[in-house]
Amino acid sequence: MTLAHWLPFAIASAILVAIPGPTVLLVVSYALGHGRRYALATTAGVALGDFTSMTASMLGLGVILAASAALFSALKWIGAAYLVYLGVKLWRAPAGEGPAADTSETRTGRIFAHAYAVTALNPKSIIFFVAFVPQFIDPHMAIAPQIVVFEATFLVLATLNAFGYAMLAAAARKLVRSPRVQRAINRTGGTLLIGAGLFAAAWRKAGA
């Protein structure tokens, strides 16, 4: 692979991951509510979710989803319902708490699982990777090594982006002490997550 093929992909990926989406909203919400410890858990969940989506796409699951309306719809509704569920939990969370606030010792694992599910259970991500990655592949070279490099590049950028958002939110947490401000943050984030879920439910694949 030449730099001429890799660099445009890296630039396009960096721009795409920087745009706030449901996963970024989740990372920011947990970081504001719980600090750096849980920010790291959400970052890890996002990274694994992206890895799952990209790997599934490259193995051909994206083609199956594009061809199977039933399977596509099932995953779409699961992902959309989960986003709405998290949004409602965040909206109802007391000031200073995130969508998974509880006193159990397993909440770090739950937060990780939430971030993973939000990222991985998004059929649009799988379809997106199928449509996005091939634009930068050189058909005159071995395909598999290029896919590995592209996937690793995207995962590193996505992980660093989520971590950056988390650290900024964790730092801002110290400045956000007012329960009214924290409640407003929770409700804003919850509303955005619910909106993202409703948008995902209303989204139709091209040609449907």
C-alpha cells in the first residue's frame, strides 16, 4: 500500500470520527457523571464496538445486511431501541450521575457493555464501512493486508477521539458542580440519545 492510498483514508477517517455521534455522547455523559475511571471503560467499549462492526463488515456481513431486509431491520430496531433506552435512563438520572449510575461493583462492566452495544449494534456502521473502505483500496495490490491496515488505522483514530472527548469531559466535570447544570447536561444528552435512536429507527437503507 502506498501513502497516496493510506493518507486520504486516514484524513477522511479522522474527520468522520471527530463528528459527535451516539457513542461520543455516551462517553461524554459517563465522564461528566463519574470521571476518568468510567471514561476509560466507555472508550474501551467504543473501541471494541468499532472493531466488531469493521470486522463483521470486512467478513461480508455488510453485504448480507444490504441484501436481507429482514436482518437489516432487526438489527436496526435493536440498535435504535437500545439508544432510546439509554437516553431515557440518562434523562432520569439524578444530578451528577450517568445512565448507568448504581452502587454495584459491576457498573464498570455495565458501562463498558453499554458503550460496546451502542457502537456495535448499529447496522448503519456496518453498511457504512462496506461503502467507505473500498473507496481507498488499490485493486492492483493484495486486498487483505490493505483491509488490516485500514481497520487498524480507523480503530486507533476512533479510540483516540473517544479518549480525547472523555478526558475533556472529565476535566470539565470539576467545573460543573451545580446540580441544576448537571441535570441539564444529563437531560440534554438523554434527549440527543433518544433522538439518535428515533432517527436510526426512521432511517431507511438506500433503495428500500
